[in-house]
Amino acid sequence: MENLLDKTTDEDRKFTLEWYIASLEASLNPVSLDEETMKSYAGVYGPRTISFESGALYYQREDRPKYKMIPMAEDLFMFDEIDYFRIKIIKDDSGQVVEVRGLYDSGRVDVSPRST
């Protein structure tokens, strides 16, 4: 994939390759988060809910299924079942979690402010 990335000039194709390369790198080099950090992410963000259960974070949007969050970085998560979607945790200057951003492999981003 990296060879393809080096050769392509199409920006959309580059974005897609970078997206999947990051997923593979996260799978090969797992990130682990401490319990305190994970618990600080739990909350309701508009239609999205993040919960801390049995030592892991889970994501659910409204009445849809619940998915285990796989850390790619301290503030970025992917999902085994949804390869086109990621969640980014956003903190304010004081370190408080204020929103999550839904990131899509199309480049689309949607923002959900924390409500609890």
C-alpha cells in the first residue's frame, strides 16, 4: 500500500490509502490506554454514547448496535466492524473532553458536542 501511495498523484486515492495504512499500522502496533483515560471519554455526545465496560470503551449511535472501540492513538479509535468510520476525542485547553468527531473514509467529518 505504501508503494501505491508513493506512486499516486490523485488526492482522493492518497487519502484512502493513508486511511487503510493507518488501520493496518494500528492493528500491528496496538495502543493501550489507562483506565482513567478511558473512563474520562465515557459520556453522551448528542446521538452518540461512549461507555466504559469491562476494561474497554464501546461506541453506540442511537438505536444502532454497540461496537468495541480500538485505540489507534490516545484520542483516535477505529472499529473492526465499521472500516469506513473512526471516532476522534476532542479536549479543551484544560484537558476536559468536549466533543467527539466522526471521521469517515470519504473525508466527511461530523461533530457531536458532549452533553453529559
